Amino acid sequence: MQFLFLFSCQSDEELQRQSNSKYEGDYIGSYEGNDKGEFSFKITDAGNIVGDLKYNNSTTNEEFLGYVQSTGTLSANTRSGFVFNGQITNFDNSTGKWTKNSESGTLSGTFRLQKK
């Protein structure tokens, strides 16, 4: 029998600050670099990120999950290994960096996002 335990890294204080996240809403964005595509996601009132990542020139979508802190620091990833880290500084145009480990090495690039 196997068990899976998940632990949250958010402090109780951080969770209280996020009870009505100022970042709540729908977002769209794109990423480029060694790979490129688009993503869309929703930030809940608790700061959770839930959405989809779409590979460029493909109909393949992948679940995009993460968290945005009360300071606007964003961290999200996908099952295939994309990791997105950035800062929401402006609802019209915020940026960050992404990485993904692959068989041929580490892919990387930048992303842009905006609130719908």
C-alpha cells in the first residue's frame, strides 16, 4: 500500500492575507524562448492558480497549477515539468521566467501575462 502526503508551504499568516486576493480573476499570457505557446488561468480569492497551458502549433493542452502570494509573486507548473516564476506588478503586462527539463537539457525562456 502506498500513501501520498502533500504539504503546503504557505504560512497561516500568508493564508490570512490571501482570503480576498487582490489578484483574483482571469488571466491570459504567452511564453517564448526554447519553446513557445499560450496559457490562461484563474486566480481564486485564496491565491490559487488553475488553468491550461497550450503548446504552440498544437491542440494539446496541459493543466497549469500554482499560487500567487499576497506580494504578487507567482509560481506555477505543469505535470510535464514546465515551471513558471514571476511577479504580477501590473495587471496589463507582467513578466517572468520559465524552465523545463527535457532529455536534451534544460529549456528556458520568458513569459508575459495580463488580466482579462
